[in-house]
Amino acid sequence: MQESLVMDKENKLRELVKQKFDEYLTAHKCRKTPERYAILDLIYSDPKHFDMDSLYEAMTDRNFRVSRATLYNTMQLLLDCRLVLKHQFGQNLSFYERAYNNEVHHHLICTSCNKVVEYKDAELKTLIQNKKIKQFTPVYYNLYIFGICNICARNLKKQQSKSNKN
Amino acid sequence: MQESLVMDKENKLRELVKQKFDEYLTAHKCRKTPERYAILDLIYSDPKHFDMDSLYEAMTDRNFRVSRATLYNTMQLLLDCRLVLKHQFGQNLSFYERAYNNEVHHHLICTSCNKVVEYKDAELKTLIQNKKIKQFTPVYYNLYIFGICNICARNLKKQQSKSNKN
DNA sequence: ATGTATGCAAACCATTTGCAATGAC
DNA sequence: GTCATTGCAAATGGTTTGCATACAT
């Protein structure tokens, strides 16, 4: 029963973002193709973070193969209507995440293993969102904190103590 | 006289970062090639923000042509020793800025004209830098605030009032 | 019927890589 | 003399583009 509640919530979300996308497409006189809805639906039913390649494969796995051209085209629309966020750091690989109904959060990036972790902090969020900035109207923001995750810190310590013994 | 003071300061900075780089190269057993110092010197004598292409051209203009391979190689070293920062947003073009002796600041990015402006805010800086994060040791951070700059806001308003009259 | 969106394949372009030649140590 | 670093040119790989076809309106 707990499970079905979660399912309901997920399905509602998918329905909701579909509506949002629909409104956007209407407002911008774009065509409502099955590809576009299918891509959105996949994004909102599976992984929180993804890159283009995994999205491409996941679409194929769903037996709804689309071309990369369509994927990029659709992604641009989803970015424009803020249903998806795009991130880039260090590496030349962009990654994406669904944005709707997803709590605002920040990202911790380990410069040693390149792992990315979400980091929620209400104080930071409030302060940043409430900043009044001269001659600029903020819409959204990205905060990336780079550093060393505890796993890498542990490994580095081990290495150090080893080399000290030599 | 005002001018010469500024010059002195600039020259001191260039000297200082050269030393820093020198130490880094020594510590990491890297060779001290003229190319590496020339690239660092250019970065610290001219533009605050730059991309690889403009750096390549600027080096050529200085009659110190280096290959792009060397440019990327050196840039990696400068990133590693934190004398240079790398940024990427939206576009697939990376841009860089010198980091040493440069006050920590944030970036405002206009999603309409793509212009990037520095934004200094001590309160934000302090709060972010003093955050204690579980299982993670922060080293540095990037805060990108996306929105609409006042010039674009004005233009958009004009356009709206025009279309209202039609 | 009209013209936007798709799939495909080629093009693009920033970045990376392999290799021979150079030069820092 | 040794081997890291350079320059060059080719390769890579994510993203974009051009064009013929398909299909939403």
C-alpha cells in the first residue's frame, strides 16, 4: 500500500509535467509529437541525473527509439520551459536532471573521484534566492561546491601514511 | 604616478604568481619550460576572462606562438594549482579566469544575451565558505545566477508594448 | 495542404592523443 | 644522455546541421 501511494505520486507528477509541457508547446506554437512526450515521460519516470547517451539508450530500451537530433531538440525545449536543468563541470560531458517538483538543491563535486552528490541546505537556498541584485532579475541559480569526498579523503590518508613509512 | 603604482602592483602580481607556479612545478617534478611561464604571464597581464581561442591568438600576437596542445596542457597545470578557474555554462565553450589575488566572486549570466558579469557579495561568500558539510571537505565553489540583465529586460518590455499595440 | 519535426548521415569544433623532434635537467 | 614537453596532424566525441521524409495541424 505504501508502494502504491508512491506510484500514485509518481504518476501524478508525470501527468503534471506533461500538462506543463503541453502548455508550453501550445504557447510557443510547437507541434505535440509523441517523441517529445515520450522523452519527457522517461525523464520523469527514471533517473534523477542523466546524460544524453544514457537517455538515448534508455529510450531505445523502452522501444521508443528516437534520433539524437530529436533528443537534443527536445532537450532544448525542456530546458527552455525549465522542466529540465543542465549542468556542466570540469569534464566536457553535460548532465541533466529533472527540475519540476524537485527541491532546489546544490551539488558537491569531488575533484578526486568526480562523483557528484546532491546537497540540500535551506539556509543557503533562502539567502541566495532572496538576494536583491542591482540591474539583474534572477531566475534560477547553480551552486557547485568542489572538494574532497570522505572516501577519497580516507584513501589519500592511507597513501600518505604508506609513503611516510617508506 | 597613480598609473605607475598600478603598474607596480600588476608587475608584483605577475612576479608572485610566477613564484607560485614555480613552486608547484618543483613540487610536482614538472619541467620549467618558457612556454608555461609565458602562458601564465599573459593570463595575468591581460584579460580577466578568456577562452582558449582568444588565449591562443593573444599568445601569437605576443610573438610567442604555442601549440594548442601546450595550451591545454599548461591550462591543466594552472587549474591544478588553482592559479586559474574554469567555467562552463550552457554553451559548450569553456571560459577561464585568473584566480590568484582575485576576490572571490559569483557570476550573473543573462539567459537572453548570454552576457556574464561578476557579482561580489560578502554575505553569500561568507555563508557558503563557512558551511560545514557532512562527509565532504569543501575547497572552492562556483555560484552561477541565471536571469535577465536590465538591458534585455528593457528590450523585452519594448517588444511587449509594441505587440500589445498591434 | 502546409510547414514543422523527424531520422539519418555528414559536418562541426573544442579538446585529446600519438608520435617524432626538441630541450630541460 | 634521459625523458618530459613541445608541435603537428590526426582522432575523438559530444553536439549541430542539411536535407529528404513523415506527420501534426
